[in-house]
Amino acid sequence: MKWAWLLVAGAAVPAQAQTGDLPPHDLVMRALDAQPGVEAATARIEAARAESAALRRGSHEITAQGTLSRRTVDREGRYVEYDATVSRAFRLPGKAALDRRAGALGVDIAENRMEDARHQAALTLATLWYDWVLASELHRNAGMLVANQDALVAATRRRAELRDAAELDLQQAGASLALAKAQAGDAVASRDRARALLETRFPDLPLPAEAPALHEPSVSNDDLLRLQRLIVEHSHEIAAAAGTAERQSVLARRARADRFADPSLGVRLFSERSGQEQGAGLFMALPLGGGHRRVLADRASAEASAARAEQVIVEREVAGNAAADAAEFRARQIAWHASRESVRHAEASAALAARGQQLGAIDLAERLYADRQANEARAQELGARAAAARLILKLRIDAHTLWIE
């Protein structure tokens, strides 16, 4: 399974769209398309298109009405009489254009919201993916400590048998090994939980047997500024908010236009006194708008103002989050570099402590402390590296340079 997954990653994904510790691009795209939230948003596009078609056609339809009656006249007899009217209301000039514009904007908004739903699914996948990758790396780090401590226990036991080490040393080594195994058990639980969540939330994404190694995050300051700019330019959330504000403005104009009601025109046919009198004529009806239509227009204008204000809020939030993510990445990168330097010193210290303990220059407790310190430094470095990698991935997704087309 693992080699097949990696083969797909290398063969099917362009280099600029793929980094080594992420799943293959085409598999991610299929998994995102299959998300229920994305499917629901896609269905809403069809609903918006149907609404747009309805607005283009208008709500007015042909109305047919008629009466059939029998009338009795004293000393004359009975007569069959009827009348029929066929009429239809017509939109006044300008209303149809506003309806068409509102319908087209509704489709644009639905498409942007679908893309934003896909964007949110991609961010969720990114979070769950790096949860699994980091948990797997921490498990491997814990396994290294277990292996080291296991070898130390074996070596201490041999020395104790040769009376070159005290029983206290053997007990200290055994306690340290047990603690390392407990930590490894916790790491296994975290790794398996992270994988289970990833598999459950994204069942259409096949996973390798083991998580890939966590790569070193790297992005230049120029690229960081470019990503920050692209986030604002390509934001579907901003586009949806802008489309909503424009649509509400169109609807407000439509409501004001509707204060003048649409007239109905038609044809009337009638027959009286069993056909002795027949006729035809034109029919026209014009509702007289009152306070209700005025209040509806006022409400639509207020909603348009609210939508414009909400557009500004969204623009500021997107720009602010982009700037905050870029600033946080710079700080996270500095922290990661410091933790990487800490690992170098801690591992060198652990190696010297191991050599010193073998030569009898230091006691076992000091060596165990140095080993634990190196293990903790590696775990901290992995956490700092993952935090920086998460931010880079988030910035690339937000900027639509990865996983979002």
C-alpha cells in the first residue's frame, strides 16, 4: 500500500503543486469533491440557476376566469349567459432587467460559496493530515527512546552481572525504560486517534501504511508577501460577500420599482340573453400600491446597507487573518530554528554523557537525564516544525496555490 501510494504521488502530481509530506494532489482533489459539504454547496448552485431562470421568466402567468349562469326573466323565459376573461400581468420597464441581474448574481454567490466550502474542507484536511503526521513523528521519536533505553538496560544488566554496576543503576535504567514505554504508548494512542479521525472525515482519501516524514518548512519572505496578497485577491468569501451586497442593492432597486404595481391586460368575451347580446372587449387591472409596498422597499434598502457593511467586515477579516498567519509563520520559523539548534546541542550532550558513563566518568542518572533531555528537545522541534508547516499549508490553500483551483 505504501509504495503504491508514493508511486501515485510521484507520477501524477506536478512538482509545483506537491510537497513531499502531503498526499497526492489528484487524490486530495477527489476527496474534497466527495465531501458532503461540497456536494451540498454544488447542489445549491443548481438551485440558484433554477431561481435565476424563474426570475428571468417572471412570476406573472396567464389567468383565465369565467362564469356560466342561467337567468329567468318574467314573461320572457330563461336565458343562458356566460362571460370569460383571459389576462396576464406584465412587468413594467426596468423590472425584468433587475430580476435577470439578481438571478445572475445569485448563481455567482452560490458558486463562490461552493468554492468556499471546498476551501474549508481543504483546511480541515490540512489540519487532520498534519495531526496524523506529527503524531506519527512523535511516536517514532518515542520509539527511538525506547530502543535506546532498552539497550541501556541490557548493557547495565551485563555490567551488574560482572559486578561493574550497582543494583541501583539497574533499577534506574529499568524505571527509565518503563517510563519511555509509557510515553510510547501515549504516542501510539495519539497516532491511531489522528489516523482514525482522518480516515473517518475523508474516507475517499487512501492513506499509506505509515505517515510520511515531516519535511522542513521553507518559504522566502517575498513568497510570503505574495501569498498574503493572493489570499485577499482570490478569496471566495470576499467574492460571495461582495456578490451578496450587490444583489441586495439590486433587490432594493427592484423593491422601489415595485412600488408601482404591474398592470394586467386581457380580453373579455361575453354572451347574454342566450346569445341575443354578444360582445368582446379589453380588460385591464392596476393594483394601487400603498404603505405596504413602501415599507417593503425601505426594508430592502436597509438590508442592502447591512450587506455592504458585512462585505467590509469580511474583507477586513480575510486581510487580517492573512497578515496574522504570515506574521505567525515568521515567529514560528524562528522558534523552529531555535528548537533545531536545541536538538543539536541536546544530542551532542547525550552522546558525551553516554561515552562518559561507559568510561565511568559520570553516573547513570546523568546519562538518563541527558537522554531524556535529547528526547524532549526532538519532540519540541517536531512540534515547532509541524506548526510552521501547518501555517505554510494554510497560507497556500488560502492563496489558492495548492488544492484549490
